[in-house]
Amino acid sequence: MQFLIDLLTKDELYKARLHDLTKRKVVKLENFIKCVFYLLEIDREAICEDNTQKLFWKKAKNLWNEDLIKKMVEYRFEGPKEHSIKKYQALNFIEPTVKGLNNEDICVYNQALGLI
């Protein structure tokens, strides 16, 4: 796990690949990207079209930055949460949403995204 974190935070090539997504007007793997935000407890209203679950990349890409990587590094998946989370931020929502995606397809699209 630490190796992957180091790649995303210290390796300039991976950092550039991850940052490259913000330069795109349209992205693939919207559900995967949306679930990354949800898992890191970003509110739906900050990344989706109004009153929907549809990713609005023009709005969400502004949050795809160093602060998001910092949240990834600080994220703890073990143990109970000290605060409440929204239903769509729970694994019970996220797992079925990304079911069927495999790491190879994600890596082909963006290698740094595949590390996540």
C-alpha cells in the first residue's frame, strides 16, 4: 500500500498522469471516478449534476487535485468511522457501482488511475 501511495505522491510521471485527467473535457470510467470521490467523503452536490448521481466532470475536475491525493493518503478503511457518512459514501453503495470494472481496463485508460 505504501508503495502505491509513494508512486502517486512522489513519482513525477504518475503525478502527471493523474493530473492529466483534469485537462480532459470528457472522461471515461465516470462511475469509478465518482466512487473515488464518494469513498473520500466528497459530497454528491460537489461532483454531480444537480439532483442526480451523474458525474459532472466540468465541476468535479476542480476537486481532482493535490488535496484529493492527500485525502487518499489519510484515508483509513479499518475501524468504525468517528462521524456519520451519507448512504452513497458507504461501501454498500460503492461496491455494486464499480462491480464489473477490472484494473486492467482502468490502467489502459490511465495508469495512475489504475493505482487508485
